Amino acid sequence: MDIRLLGPVEAWLDGVRLALGPRKQRFCFALLALEINRVVSVDRLVDLTWPRSPPRTARHAIAVNVSGLRVALGLGQGARPAELATHGRGYTLRADPQCVDVHRFRALVQQARETARHADRLGPLRRALALWRGTPLADAGPPEIVDRLTHRLIQERLAAEEERLDAELHVGNHTGVLGTLVEMVAQHPHRQRLVGQLMLAQYRSGLIADALATYRIAHARIAGDTGLDPGRRLRELQSAILRGDHQLDLPATGR
């Protein structure tokens, strides 16, 4: 089974997309898949599905959703790679965590972090980021609840993207990631690691004036928003670019 939460909520089995039912039922499935192999209480499912004024029939509605999911997943029709179990006042989706894209993403990022060579990190990080198809749980629960549930996950994606870009720069792919870095800095102007990566990619691409302009824009934004200077690493990178420090050149392993 392939359970996809990094975008619209989907489940696939043997190449066939399963019909997970209406929105609240898909949201119930997503909540169970996020906590795979753990008990999720009915009270928590109710609170997350109806953050304001749950109906008196909310608990019954959750039971109906779970029943509908069992039918959608084909549970009870012989051996299946997943099981929706009842535990007292809660439910558990039992399956291999690696069938859920969220858990595969985290495992691949961890694999990359345990790898010493930058070049060897690229494969796991690229595969991890390729699992993303849009906003997590995009078509499921209440927007404010989805934002809360996925905030940490989105930050993990940004961190993984920064790690991938570090590896790309280390192996000499500065021109290949230049466009991506321009877009990401525009979207996340306060992430100084991204700003530094863009400056380095511009410098190595011969765009020294652009690299210095990127720093000036970042400095003005940070000073205007916080009253502080950029961090030490960004200041040191600007100084190194101004003096043409050869330590900024492509590492020998990436030439």
C-alpha cells in the first residue's frame, strides 16, 4: 500500500487509487496515517475534525468514518497490508510506516544526515523531496488545524531543501540550483542559510555584483524587521566575496 499525505490525501494499492470517501473521512484517515501504529483517541479525532462546536453526533460520525475507511481499504477481504484496529476509545492504523510518504520522507532525510560524503547525500535528499506533491493534507481537514498539524513538517521540508542545496553546491552544481535559490529566497527572505547559499551560487557563477546585491537586500530587510545585523556567517561570506577569497571556490572534490 502507498499512503500519500504530502499533498492531497490518497491511498494506492497495486497501482489502483482507493476511494477514501468524503472530506472528513479522508481527514480521519490522514490523522491515523500520521500516527501510524499508534492509538488515536476518538476524543482527539473529534477535536481535530470539529475544532469549534462539534455536533452531538460527532463520536458516532467518527465511527461511521472508520467503518467507511475499512470498506475503502478493502479490510476484511483477506490478507491486506494495513489494518484499522479498535483499541478501547480509539483507533490504530496498523501498517509498515514506510508505506506512508511522510515517514518515508523523514527516513530518507535521516539517511542523508548519517552519510559522510556530500555527493552520497544527494540521492536520499532528492528522493525525499520528490515525495512532496503540494501542501500536506491539502484537501482534508479544517485549514487552521491542517496548518497546525503540518507546520513542523513544512519546516522539515525547508531544512531538507537547504541540506540538498548545500550538497549540490559542494559537488559543483551552482548553476543548476541558481534559479531554485532565487525563488526560495524570494519565498523565505529571512532564512539566512538560503541567502548565503544564493550568494555563493552567484559568486561561483561569476555574478559577483549580484551576490553583493543579495547581501545588501538581506541586510536591509533584517535590519528593518529586527533592528539587528545579519548573522556572523552571512557577514563573513560577504567579506570573503569582497576580497575574492579562494576558500569560496569550488572544493576539489566537487571540481
